[in-house]
Amino acid sequence: MPAYKIVLGDVEITRVIEWSGPVRTARFIVPDSDEETWRRNEDWLAPDFWNPADDAYLCHIQTWVLRSEGKTILVDTGVGNGRARPQIPLFADLQTDFLDRLRAAGVAPEDVDVVVNTHIHYDHVGWNTEWRDGAWRPTFPNATYLIPRVDNTYFDPANAHLRRAPRDDHERIRWEGSKLVFNDSIAPIHEAGQAVLWEGGHRIDGNLTLEPAPGHTPGSSVLTLRSGPDRAVFVGDMLHSPVQVLDPRWNSCFCDDLQLAAKTRRAYLERAADQRELIFPAHWPGHSAAEVRKNGDGFAVNKWAAFPTR
């Protein structure tokens, strides 16, 4: 899959897709949503985000490459190759040519200056590291890795006793798997001295700022772009599907604090609609990003980004 880019202000944004395909069913991924809403909006949810024939949720695992003020910045790093992932067997021992796709976009691993992990889930931190010389080592040797301190504390296996009890078997399996994620994709970054933990906010440069956006995980964050007249926000897993734009109360099955996640989602959709921010979720296929507008108690897609759908 080729990389595509757009420019906002002085920032160039390139989409690099690691993996694309169906993951479970739409209402497994967004369990609060109802069939009627999906069917009523089938004309634009299908075929990019949803397959009505089998109710499949369609997903990209993708990295946003930003070039800003002379730096190369990666926003989230996907699943990675050769990982033990019992929480989602679909991605266990995945093998892709992601690094070749990154090079095709003009980025070699040594070119990366900053890696942003919006939160610590397996499909956002995987290419933080690669297996090399008998150990997990940083994939990007010259990069500073920006990791939310709250998530780092929450997902550190040493602090597992501080978590609430899992809600169900699905969550229990995910939490067990998160120990592997931390050990292969986060701990090696600390060991290499390349991790920077932030909280409260973090300015990367004159165009880009990290902000807390808790709920999906305790330390979930967004990256806000302000450059000239252009506005954008990279929201990670705040929006797994554009159906959540229609009703921000609808959480994904992966959200940790359901009430807080819904509150945060609505707040950022309100801001995006008011300020005409282009929203970049982590997993949307199709055009991958959109402007939204207010629509009754919810929101609607107003304009898609210029990325091609295929």
C-alpha cells in the first residue's frame, strides 16, 4: 500500500499503513451502537468502515508521519512484527513490510527524531522496538519516545496490583497481554534511555502539542496541530469508528473508563467542530480523517481529508 501525504500549514502529514482488514464485528468493537444506526448510515459507512454482509468492522493499523520544523515525527507505531499477543490472536506473530513502507515514504529508522505513543496499547507501540541481536531494541535509534506518564505507570507490570478487577474475561485477557506489550515495546525504550515521560501537556515544537485525553486509557492523549490557519488533532483511539461521531456516548470495547471516555470524546468533537479541526483517528480506513460539524445532540462528518480511499 503506497504512502500518501497532505500538507497543513507548515506540516507535512503522510499516512503509512501497516495492516488493513476486518476485525471482529462492528458491534463487538462498538458495543453501545445499534444495528439501526449502522443500517441507516450504510451509504457512507460501507464499504470503507463496515461490511454490511457480515457486520465486519474494517480497520487500518497506521502510523502518521509528520514533518515539522525540520523534524520527523511518528504518531503511533502499530503492532510490530513477531509479537506474542494472546489478547488478539489475529496480530500474534504478525509479519509485515512496515519498515519498507516507511522507507518508501522517505523515512529510514535513523531519520526519526520523535516517536509519539498516544497511549500504551499493543497496536500503538509495537514498532517502538524490533528483535535484534537477541533482544528487543529501539527501532528508531535517534528518536526521543514521548510516552504518557500516567499510562506508563498504569501498564507497568510492577503496578498491576493497583488496577481495578477486570470487568469480564475479555478484559482479563487484554490485561494479561498488556504485560507482554510493556515488556517488549516500552521497557526496552527505558533501558535505552530514549523514553521521555510527560504529563499535563508537552510542546514538541511551534506547531505540535500533546494534551491529556483520558478515558480510553488513563493516560490517553491527543496531538494537536496549529500551523497558520490550519487545525488538526490526532486522537488515537478516541474514535475507533466514524459511527461514534454520530453519538459520542458510544465507547469501543477497549475503553477503560466508560464515562470518562465518552465525556472526553464529546469535548474533543465539540472543539473540532467549533475550530474546524481535521480529526485523525488511528484506525479509520477510507479517507482516514475528517472535519465534523454539530448535528443535534451528536455530530456528523462535514468533509473528508484528501487521502485516497484505496
